Amino acid sequence: MARELNTIKSKKAIFLSSGLLGTLVVGMLLVLSGVAPASQASSAPLGQAADQNGGSVAVQHLLPAIFAHAPVAAISGSPVAATTFNWAGYAVAGATNSVTFVKGSWHVPAVKGAVCSATSFDASSTWVGIDGLLSTTVEQIGTASQCFEGALQYYAWYEFYPAPLTVISTVPVSPGDSIQANVKYSGGAFTLFINDTTTGNSFTSAATTVAGADRSSAEWITEAPAGSIGVLPLAHFATVKFTGTSATISGHTGNIGSFESISGTTVYALTMVDYPASTPTKASVSVLTQGSTVTVTGVAAGPYG
């Protein structure tokens, strides 16, 4: 597989509405051809993720979802079902400057299959974050599980997008490790936290200001990151279960389900599908259990098309 897959580019989340469709199609064609649109181009340095053989590979996460279909109008008391090309999980959208906290827990998913091909770059990321659903920044922290050219790789990372990803070398992770993570906004800055409760290693970022951050959504996501030829094949995994999920939006603190009845917020259940035909489904999402537990199930891998 071409080495250009090492470069993982970022795209903002866009609803496919009639007014945005032409712009999105042009942008997607540029991405698929290996050229980022001018508004998305980045010369940011790449992070380094250690592989199981002691080497390293250049990676840069990027995370916002591109919606395959404009979600239907919100139905009171029910999450809005939507499909995206690279996200699966749940998101809660609120007013601008309304989100101040998000947290969740999960186990690091193992990459399935006996063979990690020497020609493959299959990737997945699991994270919690603020922004990115309908905005141009993302403040997020999580873990990655991937197969890169014969090496299985697992690592913790954070990102204040559009700044580049940072690998958290002080929190090495392994498949099955229990992870707790949160993103907090206070005093004009974001602080990210992750704890591997299996090993006892944890990390807290420096308080960081992010220009243009809307603070308009909270997310619990498993993602297929995107590369210069489009969304990478989703690394095969069985399930990722988010537990202990909660957020603070417009002063209300509660689990995901609690926001279904809060005025001014919309809960989205996101299913990941392939581009451009919106089939097959690459990762499905469960209904909420007791308002707080989300299960993402890996269904199929595959890049765009």
C-alpha cells in the first residue's frame, strides 16, 4: 500500500444539505485524489506512535464526521439516527458555548484477525471530546488500535485540532485495558485527562485555549481516521462499549439519555457507513442502556468506495 497512507488529514464535520452538497463533493474529490482543499491543508508535524517492534510510524489523527445524510428532524424523547462516513457512537449537540464537560470509559479494543498484513493500514480510534460535530475544532482524547504494515499498534493520544495529534508516551496501552477519559472547559481553556485503570498510568494535559472553539457538542466515538486517499479501512474490532458517560451542557449534568428531554439539545445516534453508496455499514451503534451505555459494533472494514 502506498506510503501516502501515513499522512492522516483532517476534515470538518458537515451535514449534507442541498446548500453544502456541491462544496462537499468538490472537497471529497480532492481528498480522494490525495490533495487537501486549501482550507483543509496542513503542514503540521506528524506525531510518532511506537509499534510493537520498537519502531515508530508517523500518524496524525483527524476526527470530525462527515454526514452521509442530513439527519431527520429531532423527535422528542428519541435520539436522531444519522449515518456518517467515519464516526460511530453518540453525540449531543447544544448551543454555542454551552458544553463544558464530557467523560466516558471503555476497554481498548483489540484488532481482530490472526494476520496484520505487511501492506495494510487499518485504523480505528476511540475517544471522548467536545466539538467537531458541526464545528471546525475538536478537543479530544482517546486510544488508537491499528494495523500498520505488519505491526499491531496501540497507543493513547490527544488532540486540540487543528493542532496536530500528540501521542501520550507516559500512558502505554494494551488491548483490553480499562480507560477513563474526560475533557473539561474552565476559565477559557480546555484540559484533557486519561487514566488507564489497568496499569494505573494517567495523564492530564496543560490547560489549552483553542481559537474558534464553539463548545457546541459532546461526543463518544469510535472512528475510522482519514488519510490522503480518503477514510482508511476500519481496523477490525468486535465491540467498544462506552460506560459512565456524562456531559455538562448549558448547566445540566447528566448521562447521554438525559439530554433527550433537555430543551435546546439534540442527541444523535451515529452509524458509520462506507462512501459513496452509504453501504455497507462499517460500524453500528446500539440503543442507549439506562441512558448511559453505548455499544459500537464493528461490522465491515474498507476504504471509500
